Amino acid sequence: VHHTDTVLDFTSGTRFHFGEMIGLMLFHLPFYFIMGVGLDGLLANQLLMIFFTQLAHANYRIPKPIDNVFRAVFITSNLHQVHHSNVSPETNSNFGTIFSFWDRLFRTYNRRRDIENITPGIKGYPKGMQLVDLLKLPFEPSKQKQ
């Protein structure tokens, strides 16, 4: 659902299937419990994740010299844009939400600079899908064309 968005802006950071959000929360809760994270820590973590997710998807552009400095540590909109490309090898890169070193560590970092030439979305899915179609999407066979 998140990757069917063909125009990235801050709303893309909230465009997730509710089932995915519930599943992720249920997956993460035992780790928070094991690490002894309290409700205040959980809330702080979620607020930071929402903030950085919105920031990574927002349609702002940082000048390239400044972006180069920030992307050394953080995920910027310019850097994360590659992850939303409709080209599979690019979609399978730049997964980070806050820190870019995770992608370097796991060799999923993509330095593509010409983000203005990236076409977001998933091949085979129409632009402007209706809410009911988006909710059914995870339960249907993939239409993605490689």
C-alpha cells in the first residue's frame, strides 16, 4: 500500500495498511518488554518514528552539498526517494528511517543523485487507487511487472 503512492509527500509517511501497522506493533512489543522499555519510552519511540517517517517522505529538497553532509548520518528525503522508485533494485535500497548507516552496514545504500528522474510507485498498479482497493491490496496476487 505504502509503495503504490505515485507522488511522494509527507502524507506518504502515513500511507500504510492498518494490518501492517498492527502486525509491526505486535512484533515490536515483546522486544520493548524484554528491554524493559516503559510506556513513556514506547510513546517517545513512536513519536520519533512518526516524525522521521514524515520527514523522509516529505517533498522538500535540500541543496545537494547540504544533503551530502546530512545523508552521511541521517535519512533525507533525497536519499529515501530512491527507495520509492518503481525499479525493483532501487526499491530494495535505502530502507532506513532515521540513520543511513544501517543501509551502509547491510549494503542496501544507493547513492543515486538524479532523484528528479525517479518514477515513484509500483509498476502494474494504477495511479490514484481508491481506499477500498488499497485495503484489499495485501490480500490480492501481485501485479508488479519486473
